[in-house]
Amino acid sequence: MKSGFVGAGKMAEAMIAGLIEKRFSNPGDILASDVSPGRLSELKARYGIGTTMNNADVAAHAGICILAVKPQQLDQVLRDLSPVVTASHLMISIAAGKTTEHLESLLPLGRVVRVMPNIACLVGEGMNVFTRGSRATALDSETVSRLLGCCGQALELPEALFDAVTALSGSGPAFFAYLLDRLVDGAVKEGLSRDQALILAGQTMAGTARLLMARHMEPADLAAAVTSAKGTTAAGRDVLENKDIADVLSRTIQAAARRSRELGRA
């Protein structure tokens, strides 16, 4: 299937790699544009894809176009693309904060889908949430699910939930990494080297997430299963489970969601 990328940054590269690995598109069927010739040369050499400095070439090449530019660049890109985008084009935007209504206002004919990916796409474990614009179809949802599934999980949700999505899965990797870093610091104080603690903590986090998802477990149920009365886990939970920490974590998500709403109105 022919696919195009307007913008060739790290997220675009992660998606390109996934599309090729999962055989959604062959390298020769992918065309990417970017303002940096050097970046395009890198991707061409690494993946064997086509490249161009002209964004309009991408829309002319492919019926599926991924808009992977920064939010502040997107409006001008859409204005440039609008004359060549037709009703047959599926335009998938990964630019944060730009609503489907806004995208459709600048692309009067294209079928629009908005995506909130996260950085774990770089290792094929992304959480990609998408929502359809008014002209996109159920078949478009199936296509987008397949495409996003090439670099992680895909989930369709109403756009009204996107501020919460942005806070939890978009910003979430930074929050989880921060918590892991604090746990690593504590382990280092108990005698482990930082390298040792990072291996232990990273695999424990990855394994816990995999177990929760594979068994469809509630986090509280897993915590209870690991905790023995008066054991080591119970001693740690006595410190962790207090109203202050619970409030901080809740306010973390609320602050990120509030900022997402502000950016959407900007």
C-alpha cells in the first residue's frame, strides 16, 4: 500500500520502520518529505524509501498521508497541501493539539484522522489513540488501526477524551520514567550500582506492564497478589500508599490535561 510522510522526524521514522517490518507498505511504496536533505538521505539509505523536498509530491504519490510535522508548522503545511488533496486522500495527523475540525477547515476535501502517539513507537510498543473527522469512514478506522498497529497498540476514542489521552499516554512515558528514576535512586542508596539498578527496575516495569495486559488484571489486584502480610512489599507500600502521593499523581494527570486543553485553544 502506498504511504506518504510529510515530515521525517523520529516519530515518522518509527512508523516507517514499522510499516516496512509488518509489510503494510514496501519501501518503494513509501515517500517522505522534509526540509532537511540530510535527514532524507539518512532515511533513504536506511530503509530504501523514496524522498522529496516537496510536500505536494507526497500527496500526489500516496492516498494515505501521515502529517508528522510540529504543531506550529502544520497550518502552513496544510495550506500547501490543500490544492492537491482530494476526497480520496486519508490524511492522518500526529500533531498535538490540532483538532479534526481545525484540520478539516484547512483540508476541505481530505478525510481526516487525528492521532495521539507516544514515544514508545520508537521500539514498536507505542500507544496510539486516534479519532475520526466528520468525513472519515469506518473503513478508514480499520486502515488506521492496521497502520498504527505496526508500531504498537491502536485504540479509537472520541475526540472529547483527547486531553486525558494526551496526559496519560502521550505524556505518560515521562511520568513513568520519572518514577522509575526515583526508585533507581533508592536502590543505589541501598548499594546497587546505577547500571544494575536500571536493569532491575526497567525489566521489572516492563514485566509488570506485560503481566497486567496479558492477564487483563487490575493493578490493585496485582499489587495485592505480590503483597504478603508484614513482608517486604507491605513495608514499602506502607510508605507509598498515602494521600499525599495519591494526590500528587492525580494532580500530575490533571495538570497535563489542563495544558492540553489550553494548547488546543491556542
